[in-house]
Amino acid sequence: MTVRQIARKVGRTYHMNETELLKTSLRDFLINRKSEIERDIIEILSKHDSDSLEELRSLVKAKKEHPVWEDLITVENLYEALTEIKDDIKALS
């Protein structure tokens, strides 16, 4: 069975057209991904005993250690991805 065929079948089962099913599925996927990103951010911040991106930036300025710097870049990228996902969720709502 193709993805399209499965989507049609599931749509019929739950009384949704393919567009509604796709929209709902994308929204749920993005919400789950948002949670994963937030968890990753918290994990990295906790690793450095920081509560925020700004605290981590201050730590980089104070310590100037390579691992902290790499984690700062990762967290900044995660925040950027989080913003994009939030915008996408809003667009689908």
C-alpha cells in the first residue's frame, strides 16, 4: 500500500480528507519535535548549570572553554529551530 492509499484509508476511518489529515499529522509531528528540542536545550543548559541562553553566553565569556563554546552554538541553533517550528505550528493552527 502506498502512503497516499494509507492516508485515504485513515482519512476515511477518522472522517478527514487528506489535507486535514496531513495538516493534523504535520502539526503533531512538529509539536513532538518541539518537545525534543526543548528537552535538548534543557539538557545542555543543565550540563553547564545554566538556566538560560544568556547565562550560557556569560559562562562562555568567563571561561572561554571550547566545550562550552560548542554547546552555546548548539543551543543557539536549537533556539533558532524552535522559533521556526513554533511559526510552523502557528501556521497550521
